[in-house]
Amino acid sequence: MSGFSMRRARASIVALTSGALLLTACSSGGGGGDEGVGKDDAKNQQVSYEFGDAKDSTGPAPAVKGAQKGGALTVYQRDSFAHLDPAQIYVSDEGAMSTLIHRRLTSYQRDADGNYTVVGDLAKDSGKSSDGGKTWTYELKDGVKWEDGSEITSKDVRHTFERQFAPFISEGPTFIQQWLADTKGTDYRKLLKDGPYKGDHLPDSVLETPDDKTIVFHFKTPQPDMPYALGMAGYSIVQEKGDTKEKYDKAPVTSGPYKIESFKSGKSMKLVRNEEWDAKTDPVRHQYVDSFNIQFGVSFEDSTKRLASDSEENKTAVSFTNQVDASSMQTVRSDADVKKRSLSGYQPYVGKVAFNMDRLKDKKVREAIAYALPSQSLVQAFGGSGGGEAAGNYLSPTVAGHTDSDPYGKIKNPQGDVKKAKKLLKEAGKTGMKLTFAYQNAPEWQKFSVAAEDNLKKAGFDVQLKDIVADTWYDQIGKIKNNYDMYHASWGADWPSASTVIPPTLDGRQIQDGAANYSHYNNEAMNKEMDRISEMTDKDKAAKEWAKLSDKILKEDLPEVPLMYYKQIQLHGSKVGGAVMNNVISAIDPTQLYIKK
């Protein structure tokens, strides 16, 4: 099972809480500081991503306008950090924090217009590709150090990737491990089953470190998304000599602008300046505040009330990933003072209803359902325009290549087109057809299921609603032999490429219990197209091809109905400067924050 499972599992929490986040989300691209915030500026923002050269990758990071040094920032978080070991990090609350303490070979640099460049973080550039995309070479910068003052070398990088094959590493991404092993699923572990801990290493034909500065990755097939993948928090570098295996998860050796002074799981964490971090080597991060004082156990509702109040202790407070809860959305958007201290942006998720293709084989029936479903009801259930907007296709606006296509009118007719649905069902000769619709027993999906049932009944279906407890939701719909005709699912890209959306959810070779192809869709021609596009080395052309394929599948086969692009609103105190949405972690960027004097 690949790392995709965490995309799915975390999506279930989104449905429960109206906003738990993943690592690779995108946001609006609205302005930094106090300008341009609070507006619904996420609407149809096409975000571009480039691969940077050595110049782009040179530090220090561009200064934040008006930034000042000093002060302590309070951070409210609902969930404690379960993992601090980079290889175990795959959710955004941990990912946001990790930007402060861990560095990677690549990272993302945001410009003033909200566009992103993949730059070299520890590496001198975003990577040099050769052999048709099968080989990627990285050279480390001079002066990059661990918190203990020792140099970061290629030995650390080799160790970082070799330890990811060890059995105790089970929660983080697995893309690069699978690419190195040229396999899918968990078979990659056979390449180095115990990691490096028993003296075994990956051969130079797979991972090569010819000197202390150089790392060369060798793949059997082209991997054009390598710079994207290396920018994930889960591929941050781990110190070889400081690796304590399982214990590293609670006390890692840091390399970012901050280090851990204290961590009390479930209660608090304090981050303080790392004096060994050199801004000249870092094109992304800043070190403005003296410390981050993180409080755990603060619910979305509680953090919303605290930050909205802007009382004295909350003026210098923020949250990395707690967003405005759905019940408070309208209040926040209507209060001018609160609104100007808010940021709105997209999450990476698209909320969809998947058809069980083993049961709903008539496309005309699926079309009738698609036209009938009211996307606006789902948006309203998640708090209105602050929580989401109607979706026309499978690719979130956070993904490169996203277009505004809307073949089933989910944006044009957000209340649903019952008249057209009724006509299609009659043409199919299925008026009165029994339809089993499973939904997650959570407030948002309960509200949507009632509205959906009403429209479907008006269209001529005999609807049978089946509620499933949230804890087992994905276990139930993930079974190939389930007894449901349709069910909702949410999916978010691991990085801003549709290669992390279309294959995991629509590749017919991924059909198995627990996998994310919930519709059991299998079209051999489409599978071959996925393989072809996955190996394209021109990322811009690939993005366009993914969008074409996505729409082709939607129009010709309709295995799923897209309904909503997830969004969010986050708040900060009035003395917090530099607040801007980060398109990679779908949250306020911790590395840009400062305290106003």
C-alpha cells in the first residue's frame, strides 16, 4: 500500500471537521502581510510552478516587507504532533511545523504574485535531469549544517533515503522508495528490507554518492516529478550519526531556522532559534521571531473565538492549520475587523461522489445522477464560500493544468438539473430504479445526503440512504465487494501535479481492497494514457495532457461526479505580520511570520 492511503485517510477527517489538512495543498495566492486578505481571492486562481536554477536557489530568502526581529509567537493547534521524524510525516499540521525545523533537497519559493518555484533547499538547484529523466543529480550547498554545528553531507542524504526502507518507517510518503525499487505497493521494501541498520546499502546503480557533496538517483523509468517529490516534508534530511531509529520520532536533529527546546506530547512545544542555520544558504525561510510557543488541544471552534477576539494575549497568536470552523464562517466573513485578519485559500481536495461501476453499469443512469446532485448543498454544508466552491472536474485549482471545464453543469447549475436527470433516467428505461447511497455519518455529509436524496427522488430514483460511522468509512467503501451503488470520497494531490490525482484514483490496475479507486474504474486505453503521461519530461505539456485525460475520463466514462473544491479561512492576531497562505502546505506559512512592535 503506497503513501496514497494517507491522502484518503486524512480526507475522512476533512469531512468530519470541515478542514483537517494535507501536506501538499494550495491556496489562494492572495497577498502577504495585511493587504489583500479576507477577500474571496481564491476564485479560479491559476497557480504556476517552475523548476528553479542555482540563482533561484541562492539565499537569503526575499525579505518580508516591514518585518522585524524578536518576540514570541503563540500557536494554537488542535492535534498534537504524532511524528517529528521526517520520514513519518504525511499530514499538514506536522508538515507546517517541519518547515521551521527540517530542510530538504528541494523546497518551494513563493513570489509576490502567488506563483511558486521549486528551488534547491539544501541542494544548489532543483535538480539536474539526464538519461531521459531516469537520472537526477543533486549537489549540496556549502555551509549547510545541523543544529550541532556539523556539516550536512551526502552521507546524511544517502542515510535518509535508505532508512525509509526500514520496517519501522510506516507513516510517510513512499513515492521515491517505489521509484528506486521500480515497483508499486509495499514491494519496495524488498530492495533494502532492514534499511541501512544491518550494514546493507543501496547499490550505486540505484543511489550514488561519489563525494561528500553529490547525490545521484537512478531510476528504471523516467521520473519527471522528482523535484516536486523531494520538496515533501517526508523527504527532509535525517542526520546519520544522530539517528536513534524509533526514538528519532520524538527528538530529531534539526537543520532549519528553529530547533526544539521542549516537547510535551498533547500539551505543548517550544521552538527556539537554531544558531547554526545560515540564512545565506536558505532561499525560502526566515528567522524573525525568537520562539514559537505551540499549545495543543485547542479546537477549531476555540481557536476561532480566541483569534477573532484579538484580546491582548491573542494579538500575537496564530494557528498553523486550525481553520475557522463551519459554524463561525459567516460571522468571521461579516465582521470587518476579523475579516481583515483572515486569509482564504484552497485545500487540495476535490469532494466527489464515486459510482460503483460493478453495479451502475449504464452510463445514462450515471449521467442522470450526475446532473441531479446539488453541489451547492455540499458547499453550504461546509460553511458556504469560505469552506468550498462548486467543482466542475477532478482537478483542484491547486493542481498544475487545472481548467474551468464543467461537463455536467456542477458549477453552472449548482442546485442540480433535476429536469435533465429525469429525462435521462426515462430514456434509460430505469425510472423507479432503486439506488443505494452510502454517506459518512458526519454533520456535513448528513446535510448533503438529505438534499441529494430529494433531488434524486424528484428525478425518479428510489433512494435508499445508508449511513456509515466515520471511523470505518474508508474501510467500508474501500471494499471491492461492497453493497453500495454510490458513495462520496475526497482526494488531495500529494504535490501540484495530476500524476498524484488521476492514477491513484482511476487506474484500473489499482483496484483492490483498501485502494483509492473507489469506482472500480478500469479502462485499458486510459491506463495506457496514464503511463504515457507519467513519463513525459516536459512538466507543462504533461500538465495539459493530464487535464485532457481527466476530462476525457469524466465525459466518456463518468466513474465519479466532482462536486466541491475544498477551501478554508484562517485567522491571525493583529500584531502578527507576514501572514500569507502557503500553497504547498495549505496553511499560513510559519517561515514568513513576525511580531509587529
